[in-house]
Amino acid sequence: MGKQTRDKTESSDAGTLAVATDAPWAVPAKLGRVSLVVIAATVVLFNLPIIHYFLIRSPNATTLNVPYTDTFSDPNTVTTNYFSTGGLWRVVNGELLSPGVKNNPLWLKASLPANVAIDFDVRSASPEGDIKVELFGDGSDHASGYVLIHGGWNNTMSIIARLDEHGASLQSLQAEAQRRGGTSVVDTGVFTKDTRMRVEAAPYPVQLNKSYHWHIERRGSKITWAIDGSKFMEFDDPFPLVGKGHDRFGFSSWEAQLYFRNLSVQPL
């Protein structure tokens, strides 16, 4: 290509660029209906977790009163008297089956009084044991109150947890209070109203398919837990979880297959 030809080409390109640059700005064409629908669907899809939390996982309504009893002789009790966000909860041969629901509790549709006694029978059909219930939760979310676990972590530990079953142990909190020069976990600021922690106990392994009778009480700030008539664990919470958001009871499980019977909830 000769120099003259290149000069003409470059001159032509420059003229074209100048025309494009000098063109007046115009309002972009409006999106069509199909495009708007696609954008809206995309926004909803990416925000499903938030929508699920606020709309689906909101605390369920209370339709029952305490005292309450349930023998689980009626299969319809699961859908009528309880609420869950997941898990194939169902009644099988007069027992409530929790088939490894991955911490999706089955919440009773009743508000608990601050002082209450809860009784039920339970057995684990899984070798890992891991019997679990939720106490004074919000009626929607796992570990929103206290979690009581018998034979957790493959039958190596039993706990009463406060807001987090994997929280710091009470023993470690007490040790931290001593390091700060005090003895009280509250006075040293180690334990506050938002503290996530747990009380740990000797394993007391769950025996496969053995039926256990649980009795749980809260009087004031103290939770007392007995199994088969013998006191098992207790926890005196310096900041008791009470009131709205902390007034529900729920059955639960992680991977273990649990069977519950003869629920009784009585005010004290």
C-alpha cells in the first residue's frame, strides 16, 4: 500500500471517528417486556436465601396452649400441631420419627411459660446416639435458644448449649475469668447476654434402641435435666433466654434416626 493510500485511509478513519464522537446523545431505547421479566427473575433467584429467611423461616404462629400432651397416635399431629422448615418428620407406629433432619427442628406451635416442665420418651435407632431437642428457641432456627444433646459427637459428649452447640465450654469461660483476675464470669465480662457457650458432661453413651425418659425443667434461671428419674445435667444461666424469640420447644436431630413418644408440656 502506498503512502498516499494510507494517508487517505487514516484521514477517512479520523473523519468517521469525529462524526461518531460529535453525534448528539440519545435516550437509550426502553427494555422490552421479555427483558424486564428476565432481569426480575435473575434478581429473585440471587436473593432467594434472603427471601427464604424472612418469609419462610419467620417464626410460626402459636395455635396451641400449655399444658399440652401428645401421644403421637394421630399421624396428622405433625402438620396440625407442629412446624418445621425441613426434614421428613412423620408419625410411625405411634412414635414421632426424626429421620436425620440436619438440625431442622420440629417446633411445637405453643409458647412456653418461663417456668415449665417438659417430659417425653425417646430412643435412637442409630449407633451414634445423638438425641437432641431445642428449648426456648424462636420457633424457626436451630440453636436460637438452648440445645440439649445426649450422646452427641458419636456418643462422646452430652451438653446443654446456649445459642451455639459448638460454643465455648463453661469451664473455659471460668478459666478466662480467672486469668482476668476474678472468679465470676459475669463480673469479668467473660459472660454476657449474647454469649454462645455450652455446659459439658460425661458422655453417658446412648444405647441403641433403648428408650429413655427425659424430664426437663426451668425454674427461674436454672435448667435441670433428668434422664430416667436421675438428675443428669443443670445450667444456671446468668442471662436467661426468655420472652419473644425465646419461647418455643422443638424436637430435633442431625443424622441420627430418633423416635419420640409421650410428650407433656406443663407450666410450673
